[in-house]
Amino acid sequence: MHSAAQISTISYCSLEGIALNQIKITRKDMGSNSIKQLPQPAKKAEFEDKFGLFGDSQAILQVIEIIEQVAPTNIAVLLIGESGTGKEVVARAIQGKSQRKDRPFIVVNCAAIPEGILESELFGHEKGAFTGAIGIRKGYFELADGGTIFLDEIGEMPLNTQSKLLRILEGGQFMRVGGSETRTVDVRVIAATNRNLEEAVRKEEFRHDLFFRLNAVKIVLPPLRERKSDIRKLSNKFAQDFCRENKIEFQGFTEQAFEILENHHWPGNIRELKNQIESMIVLEKGQRINEQNIRKYIPVDFYAERNMPIPLKKSPEQAERELIYSALLDLKHEIVELRQIILERIFPSRQLPTWSSHFPATYSEEEVIPKENGDHSQTMDDMEKNLILEALRRNGGSKRKAAKQLNISERTLYRKIKEYDLPY
Ligand SMILES: Nc1ncnc2c1ncn2[C@@H]1O[C@H](COP(=O)(O)OP(=O)(O)OP(=O)(O)O)[C@@H](O)[C@H]1O
Ligand SMILES: [Mg+2]
């Protein structure tokens, strides 16, 4: 678990032969590296209005304070957090609070670009550099000159590209692929990962010198389940924005509904919360979200909730009964989901309802067994697409987890998402 203290980590390293003086930004450049005070309400409002960064938790308040400190400098920043925790929002806020705010901000997802072309995408290429390089092409670093480049999923960057990135971080210098001329750019680098980079360094998949340089300022964004106090504010904000945009009259959430939202595990973090709020509002037609209707979308999360301490006002017997009940509900949910997957495979074109209390408990034989000359039109592609969608849905949109479950690389998953134009 990340403590609030970890979130405020701004460290300067002199580890394994990297001398402090190699890090050009000094403490003086950044003012103090200690968190003196938490943001004033006006400052918080600015982050909400300008950068869409909401939250009342200690974690978010400290993140805002660190952004204020690092934004005016050129120091590289490493953002660490699970999928959907707000790494891109924070990166944009750093750019927005810096003198580079009117210059380009370029997002590069290192996991989504095929390894073979990542280098030419980043640094550009000269004519004839490789088959198909019919002309000169500027890379993202040249295009971002004067601004900021956000390298998402930096842990997926191949080792040879990492050494070129290190050179740019140290002196702004690079060469286009196939070129011989050294070029210079002024680009601030913000990197993000949801991978344990220390472990990647140990496995020699990530350069230790690049890691130390990036890790000089790190901001850890804790998962949503560890900052429950943000959930109400975020839910209200997402509901308001969505209803305003879609002209929906929404009756709001009951206290019990908020409690359910606060105790859910949220593997896909803020992104998942936002999607969930929006679909609940649409499917419930703006009605008040209460304990009953919310359970159609957020089934009892047995695995997360069984670790919860027994509330004092409940007797151990009552708590035990509730645990058994929640385990049974969970089991029921999984059986219904399995049925749904099987039926989706058999009747791919048919719109099946999502899990809900209205879901039929049994199916007739005609429904389950396809007729001899029934529709067998589901192709391999359809099946693959459905499997991928299902894995993403089950993992709250987390590509890392979905890829692991599907036993494919994250890069392949990104390619498939693009190929099938999936909404993730
Ligand atoms: N503090 C926040 N306040 C309001 N909305 C937020 C906040 N953090 C994130 N969001 C919203 O959650 C969604 C996911 O955020 P973002 O893309 O920044 O996450 P991420 O960590 O970069 O995810 P990934 O690892 O999948 O790329 C976006 O819709 C974003 O606007
Ligand atoms: Mg992102």
C-alpha cells in the first residue's frame, strides 16, 4: 500500500555510480523538496477547473503540491500508478503549470507502438533509412521541441531505444534513424508506468542509469481503493458532467449507494468509476441510484470485502452470515457471467442483457443448442474480439491484467484493440 508519505517522494539519487552532480537540476532550482503545506482551496479549484484533477484525499492534495513544485523546472518526472489512476491527467497538469504550457504536449504510448518502429516514431528517420522510408520524417521529440513529451508505459520501451532516450535526457541530443547529424531539442520528459521498474532493472529489461534519472522525481498515484475519500466527489462530478452533456435529469445517489461505491475494488480505477457511473445513469434512466439498483452493476465484491474488518455494531454471527451470503451472491454472479459468455459465443449477434436481477435463471434448450442450420457465422475474428472484450471488462479496463489473463503481450493487446476498434 502506498502511504501518503510515499506520494510526496521527491528523491535525488547518487546510486550505483551516478553522481549527484550528473543530475543537472539542483534542489535550489525546485525550491524546497519538502511538502510544506497542503494546497489552499483556490489552488485546488484551479486544478479542478483547468486540469480536471479532482479529489479531496491527502494523496491528491500532496500530488497537487508536488506538481506546483516540479512544474516550473525541466526535471524529468516519473508517474507511477495502476491503469486509470490519472497519470495522464497529472502529466497534463505539470505541462499546464509550466512555462511550456503553450508549446506542444505529445503523448506516446510505448506499449502501443510496435517495437520495430518506436525508435523512428520518437526520433524520426532520414530518407531510405529502412524499407518504406520514402522521405524524411520528424519524430515526436522534434515535434515536441519547446514542450513536453509524455512517455506512457515507459517500462515497455526496448533497451536500445532506452539508451537513446537517456542521451536526450542528458543533453537534448539525438540522431534520426539512418542519419548521421546530431540534433538538439529542448523537450521535457514525463514518463509513466504501472510496472515495477526496480524489478525490470533487476531483470535487466530496463537500464538502471535511465531508471535513476527518471526516478529523480517520482509521483505515486495510489489506486482508487486506497483513496476512498475521493470516490464521492469523483462520482458526483462524473454524474454532473455526463448529465449536463446529455441533458439528463438525475436524481442522485443514496448514502448506501455511495458506501457501495466506496467499498468496491475498482481494478480499473478512476476510468472504471467514470464508465460505471455513466452507464448506471443511462440504464437507470436518471432514477436515484440506491442500494438495490446499484447491485446490478456492482455485484458484491467478496474478495475485496472479506478482508474488511467486522464492523463493531454487527455481531460475529451476523457478519459471518453476511460473508456467506456475499460469497453465494458472488458465485451466482460468476455462473450468470459464464452463461452469458457461452450464449454470446453461440448467438454473437443477439443483444443479451448484462447481469442483473432480471436476468433469466434458466434457458430453454432451443436457446442454448444451436439448430442444425442455425447461424454459425461467428468467425475466428469475432471470437477473438469477444474474448478480448471480455478480458478487458473483467479487469476493469486494465490492459496489463487483461493481457496477462489472455496470455498475450500488452503490445499485442494494444494492437488488437486498435484492429477491432474496441472502446478501451
Ligand atoms: N483526479 C482526477 N479527477 C478527475 N478525473 C480523473 C482524475 N484522474 C483521472 N481522471 C479521469 O480518469 C480517466 C483515466 O485517467 P488517465 O488517462 O489520466 O489515467 P492513466 O493513469 O493515464 O491510465 P492508463 O494507465 O490506462 O493510461 C480519464 O477519464 C481522466 O479524465
Ligand atoms: Mg495513460
